[in-house]
Amino acid sequence: MTLRQLQYFVALAEASNFRRAALRLRVSQPTLTNQIAALESTLSVQLFERSHAGTLLTPGGRTLLLNARRVLEELRGLVDGADSLSRGPSGTYRLGVTPTLGPYLLPYVLPALHRKFDSLHFYVREGAPRDLEDALLAGEHDLLLLPLPANAGDLNVAPLFEEPIRFVVSVGHPLAKEEEIEPEMLRGEPVLVLGEHHLFHHQIRILCERLDARMLRDFEGTSLDTLRQMVVMGMGSAFLPALYVRSEVHRPDELRVMQIKGMEMSRTHALVWRPSSPGDEIFRKIAEELRSSVQAHLSADVRICT
């Protein structure tokens, strides 16, 4: 068995197609086929079956895929650890981030990370928190940036900052003329929310329950931009993350950002990784640098975790 065969095994499992996997690996399809056959012969296990749906993992293949990913991760940790000792953190990491955070945070922190660690690179993908956590545990991501609570029992969690949640209404809303809103003024208030696969949906549901507000389940938005546009059209009010408000809410003739008296509304974001990851030391350095970048660029809008 060779490390290259394990790399081919993982690539084929992810692509579910010999041609696509060969293109990704930059090898010929016969080379890939021969190496997979050699690995199956060495292990005495059939790893894949071919069907009209593509190249599928067998039950045995699914079991051994986790082991193969772990071996390759340990190897990459060995190489990255050696590089870190000689040059500082380096390598390419797969970073998962939620769509309610990534576009409004990453432009402020990734350039600073690259300046600090010029050999460090990130392949970024967005997804819902539950999907990201499943992918992290399966080895498909190395790191996650997401709101807490994460599956803390199975993951290493480095809290980064607290992001306030803002209450917004259209300029034509009856509450838009108020300087400050009393919590009881929101009793029965129709509130627009994201779909329930977003963690932000559940956070807003808890807020609405506290305020006795009414969630508009028939008009759930697919993105924060969708929510904002529906609020502008007078379909209801909404709670939006502070970094989104900073980035996208610029026209006072469309939306009013309101303060609810006596209520501290926020969510905490963290950097998350597997306890078994060999990059633990590097990831902690990355978390420190992320806090520094957020402090430098966004301290007026968020609170840094200590």
C-alpha cells in the first residue's frame, strides 16, 4: 500500500467518477483504475462498485474511507508541522463558513492572515452550520467559522467575538418614529426569518419567543439580502447580524436600525476544528490572528472574546 493509492482512493470517493477523479489528480484514467485495483487487492476489500449512478463506495469502502482520510491528515500534519517550525504556519486548509457570516467577515480577516502567514492559504466553502459540522467530522473540512453553539463535545472551539443582532424596520413602519423600542411594543410583531436550516433561524425564534413576537413562517427568506428586501417592502420587521448591517444597510430612506430597550442581543462566533487534527497548534495561532484582525477593523461593531 502507498500513500498515493490512499490519495487516489479519497479523490475517487469524493468525485464518484473515475474520469473526474483522474482530471482532479492530473493522472490518466487507466493509472487511476490500476492503482485502485492494486489497493483493493492489497486490502482484500472491494472499495467501489460501478453503477448507472456513477462509481459508488461499497460498505467496506465507506468504513475504510475515514481511516484513509485520517492517515493523509496525519501526513499533512507532519509536513505542515515541519514547515511551521522552519517558516511559520503554511499549507492550504479547507475552511467552512456560514453564509450569514462569511461575506461580511472574511474580507477583513483573510488579507491580514495572508500578510502574517504568507504560506498559509484557505479554500473557502459556505454551508449551513449542521452540514459544516458533519463535513468537518468526516474530514471534508479542516476548520469552521460558525456561530455557537457548535457540537462542542466532539470539537475544539476557540471563541472569537460576539456579534450584536440588530432590529430593523422599514421607514414606513409604525415603530420607525420611535427613538427606542420597549420590548412590549414587539408583542405580536410580524418578524421575517431565514429558513430553518440556518442556525440564525433558531436564534431569532428564541428572540421572538422572549418578545412574544410572531415569526412569519410563510415568508421565510433564503438569504439576509432577501430578508432586507422584504423588510424594505413593508412585509414585516427583521433581526439582522451587525456585520451584515454594517456591510449592506446604507440607505436611511429605506431602513431604520432600532434599539430595543434593556435587551442585549448577540451571537458568538468561533473557530472550530477536530480534536484529532494535527494542525491544532497552527489553528490556535490562526484564532489569535483572527481576533487581532477583528479588533483592528470591526471593534466598533463587535466584542472580542477573551
